Amino acid sequence: MPFAIKVLLFKIWQFILKWSSKLLPFRTPQMFTGPGSSLQLCEHIAGTGVKKLLIVTDAMLVKIGLLKPMQDKLGQLGVSFVVYDGVLPNPTIEQIETGLAMLKREGCTAILAIGGGSSIDAAKVIAARARNPYPITWMAGLMRILVPPMKLYAVPTTAGTGSEVTIAAVVSDPSTTRKFAIMDTALVPKGAALDGALMTGLPPPITAATGMDALTHAVEAYISRNCTSKTDQMALEATALIMQNLAEAVKNGGNVQARQNMAQASFKAGVAFTIAGVGYVHAIAHNFGAYYHVPHGLANAIILPRVLDFSKPNCTARLAKLAEVSGLKKGGESEAQLADAFIAKVRAMNAEFGIPTQVDKLKEADIPEIAVKAQSETFWFYAVPRYMDTPDCEAFIRQMLPTAA
Ligand SMILES: NC(=O)c1ccc[n+]([C@@H]2O[C@H](COP(=O)([O-])OP(=O)(O)OC[C@H]3O[C@@H](n4cnc5c(N)ncnc54)[C@H](O)[C@@H]3O)[C@@H](O)[C@H]2O)c1
Ligand SMILES: [Fe+2]
């Protein structure tokens, strides 16, 4: 099929998706915000009469004692709980099924996710599987969870994914080298806490990468053809907050105000992209995660400026507006100059944070398959401003080979 016809057909499909998504019951969790708000969330959970909680987290957070104050609070409030700490970055089907088995064995009636996007996503799918007996792979795609999930609460400990407010959970399937998204409004947690004080120990490279993930959500949502006035507002506010706070959070991790502002930014970017969608950056980054275990935020940061270069002819005014809220407008610049200034700023942030320009483990032999998977994800799910044909997508990915530096 000629490329122009394919693009037209998928644009019609995206248009249908945009208007039918207006019928979906998008909601936000009950929010608790500010340093210490994770303890308020514990009080709220206790007030709902939960009998036994499954806490879903990763072993590192248990080791550094991050859960302790929440566990103590739950204990004081008489809420019993068990901890499943088997989640690793880019969670797999197996890790989720192991958590589910613990939930069933222990008779838990609600779930509290404490951690980064990996723990929150794993918890979302455990909650869905607790009520739906069919395989996780059948949940991939849009609105495929038949029975509402078990009650779920979330405390993000990274400022990046926005998973505490999104309809998405991203799962890795090592048997097929695939990382897929489950997208269903039922996955939005019932309650969440944005507690910047929990993030002060996040090491600088993870702070930088997760912060660039949040920036990518804001930017891809803002240049999406499925944006709305609400997603625009959220994306612009998130971008401004990230520009004002990310470098400080990386340099001075103990600055609680900068951490809190990043937590807010990540949440706002989550609200924006859960409605407007993301784009090529994520479609390619998911494959770098599945094939080479590249951390999600790091992959996004490497890809983002290149996708913006490619997309610029079809979204110059939008990139100019992002430059404006990033404080890059001095006066008198054209839209094209401002758009370039924004892309240059993203590259400068990557350089400042020590983020590489290439993907070390990327192999030429994998590129055709990665391009096909990234194209399929983009065409079916994302209303990007400009589409590539598959040979162009391969050439695009080739720029990130270690030998292309
Ligand atoms: N559901 C969504 O809407 C959505 C959106 C974007 C990305 N994702 C997915 O989320 C996952 C990535 O999540 P992430 O970037 O938040 O990272 P992560 O959850 O994988 O955590 C990264 C590392 O940071 C550590 N860590 C987390 N919080 C810490 C803290 N406060 N102090 C010290 N160390 C801490 C963890 O132990 C882990 O080693 C990927 O699988 C990605 O695909 C989901
Ligand atoms: Fe992301």
C-alpha cells in the first residue's frame, strides 16, 4: 500500500480513537500531595476498612528503608500487610504472576504500590489479574480488562512515569522480546500520594533519566494531534516545572522542594499523555528496553531530540511554545528559531546529565525487527505530527548505533 494512503487510513483511525476516547471514564486518583503525604495516604487506606494489603515494591527500596515509615504507620492504624519486593526495572509477566500468587496465598484485599513506574505498573497488573482469570498477554492494547481490578493505591518514588495517574501499565515479555502496554481506564489507582521527601535519595543518574521520561511525556503529548486544551495546559505546566527543577534535583538531590516540584511535573505530564498519547520516542524506547534492558527514561532521553528534529516541520509552532514556557524566548525570534532553541535545550540537558547520544548495545541485525515493532505501535496508538515509512524508521534507529557516533 502506498505510504501516503497508509498514513491517511491511520489518521482516520486515530481520529476515531480520539473521539471515542471522549466516552471513556477517565478519572484521577484521590490525591495526597506534599512531603509526608504518603502517611496521609496510609490513613486514608486504613479508613476504607481494608483487611490485608499487598505492598508491591522492589528489593532496593526495602533495603534502603524507604518503606519503613509507611509500614510503621499502617501497623499503628491496625492494617495488616505483606510485602512483595520481587519487581525489577521493566517488570515481566513472571514477576507479576509471582506477586499475584502471594496476594492469593495471603488473602489480600487491596494493593499498595510503592516505587517507580516498574512497581506501580506491576501492581496495576496484579490488581487486574486478581479479578480476571485470563493471561496478561490478552490484556495488551486498549480497554481489554473485563472485570474492574482490585482496589489499588500508589506512592511513586521516582518523578518520571506518572504511572500513579495513567491508564497504562507496561509489561515485558522476554519470551518474545516484546514490551507491551495495557491501557485501560480501570487501571488508574483509587488514591495516590506525591511525596517529594521519598525521592531525596534517588541517585543523580536515575533522577536525570526519570525526569527526562516526564519531559518526554509532556512533549509527546503536546505535539500529539490528539491533544486537548486540558492536555496542553498540563503538558506546558509540566515542561515549565521540569525546566525549573530537574537540574537542581539532579545536582542537589536533598532539595525537597525541587523533588516535590518534579513529582508534580511527572503527575501533570502523566495526565497529559494518558489522554493525548505519546509517540515515536516511546515506541522506539520500549524496544530498547525489551531488547537491551535500557532503562526507560534513558532510552527516551537519547531518542527525544532526534524525534523532535524529524517532527519539527509539522509542529514548529508547538515546539516554539515549549521553548517559551522553558524560558528560552528572548524576544524577536521566529517560530523556527524558537523550535530549534527548544531542541538544543533538550540536547544540552542530556549533555549536562551525562546521558549518551548512542545506545551501546544496539545491534544492526536487530534494527529491521525493532523498526517494524516501533512502526506498528506508533501507527496503531499514537497521533504523531509526522510519520516515517519503515526504511526511514530503520535509518532513524541506525543513527543510535554505537558505531554511528
Ligand atoms: N504506566 C505508565 O504510564 C508508564 C509510563 C512511562 C514508563 N512506564 C514504565 O515504568 C518503568 C520505569 O519506571 P521508573 O523509570 O520509575 O523506574 P523503576 O521503577 O524501574 O526504578 C528504577 C530504579 O530506581 C530505584 N528507585 C526508585 N525509587 C527510588 C528512590 N526513591 N530512592 C532510591 N532508588 C529508587 C529502583 O530501585 C530501581 O532500581 C518502565 O517499565 C517503563 O516502561 C510506565
Ligand atoms: Fe515514559
